[in-house]
Amino acid sequence: MLMETWLFFIGLLFGVIITLIAVYRLVISPLREKMERSIEQKRSLSVTYGKITEQFAPFMQSYPFSPENFRFIGSPIDGIQFEDDKIIFVEIKTNKSKLSPLQKKIKELVKRGKVEWFEFDIRS
């Protein structure tokens, strides 16, 4: 009787484990993959939105400078604003985006005055 009870509980435990594995493979794993695809899609749309916004930001009413004096570069910074008394490096951010490590380095170089003029003459 004791042996049969143990065998029953071991079989029950084995059945529960097999059921949990089957539920994971059939239900949870596909849901996790679908969620990861959705997150990646959202991230991709966010990047696309940011790139489109960067192109139009200088023409927004809230942009503090004249859009005619803005030149789009794209990477690693979005553009340069040419004013009468200064030149401004412009990085446009949307939503929760932050400066990349390279952009942070460029910002620091500009703040420290490590900006130069270089003329490359290709005439012989």
C-alpha cells in the first residue's frame, strides 16, 4: 500500500512536470516570441519617427532659429545652424532618446572649444 501511494505521487509529480513543459512550449513560448517581435516593431517605428522628425524639426514653430540657416548632416549629429555671430551644432531628440556615446564626446569637444577650421586645397 505504501509503495503504491509513493508510485501514485511520483506519477502525479511526473505528470505535472510534463504538463508544465507542454504548456510552456505550446502557450508561453509563442506568446513570448510574439511580445518580443512587437517590442522590436515598436522600437523600429520609434527610430523611423525620430528620423522623420529630425528632417522637419527646423521648420517647426518652436524651433528657435531660422530654418533657412540650418544644414542637415544626419550623422553623428543632425545638423549645423549658421547664425550671424555663431555656429551651432544641433542634435534633435524625440521621445526618450538620449545622446549616444559619440554624440556626448562631440558635445564635450565643442564645449571645450576643440573645434577647428580646415581647408583642403586640391588644386596642384
